Amino acid sequence: MFDGSPIPTSNSNTRPSIRKFSFQDDSGRYFFINGVQSQFTVGQFMSPDRPSYILICDYIVYYLHKISNHFDGEEIVITYGHRTPEYNANMNPPGSPNSRHTSGKAVDFRVGPNDNEALQRINAPIVQQLVREWGFGSDFGHVINYGRGTHIDTRSLR
């Protein structure tokens, strides 16, 4: 389980860790950030084709937790976390062959349980502003608002 140490920040020299979890053994386990249980379980990041393993970048979990806290603990609904290359290729339309989702370095999500497009269009720019304020642009990666939610990834990290 990710325990939040080291905690990635915009001034940190640490690099993210990609963690591999067994879906069968770990899917119900919660992540912990600074010793506090987050709302996220390993299973929430699972590829829809239910692979035997899940890849998750610890920065992704940390920043989702931070975004949730900004919205006063509002539920963050993960619409896509890790995707297997096979699932990614068979999506309609197909996902990018270089998708960060296939290596656990991207997540698509919405703020709140409601997938009402109007509500998400309000929340997504707020998330994008948080990204700028927290220094994600140079340190964390890429943000895309796509109507019903937001995509963040580790695109700028090597």
C-alpha cells in the first residue's frame, strides 16, 4: 500500500513509483496518504477487462487525494485508471498505442458521483486551475478536460 512517503510535491526531487498490484489479492485495499486512509482502493483503478494485475503511479493517487480534499472530500469517481494494452487497442475509438493508462501513469476521473456534463464542465476547469497552482504543469504532467471529467497523467516525467 502506498503510505505517502515520500510525498511528491512541486519542489520535490523524488520520482514517482509505479506499483504493481494483484487484482485478486489487493483490489479491496485502500491507499494511505500520510497515514490517512484515502477514498481510493486498488480495484478502482482496474482495467475493465479485469487483468490479473494493476499498475498505478503513486503520484496519481496522491494528487487525486489532494483534489478530493480541495472539494471538501467530494467523491472522486475514477472512470479509467490502468488499462491493459489489449483493452486499450479494442476501445471504440481505440486508445493511443502510447497511452499512459497502459503503464499506470494516467487516470480519467470526475468530481462527484454525478456524471452530469454541465456539472463536470464547472468542476473540470477548477481541477485544471488547481493543477496550475500546485505546479503539476512542470512537475506532474498533462491535464485534459473532456466534458464529463478530467484526464491527468505523468507525461512530463521521465
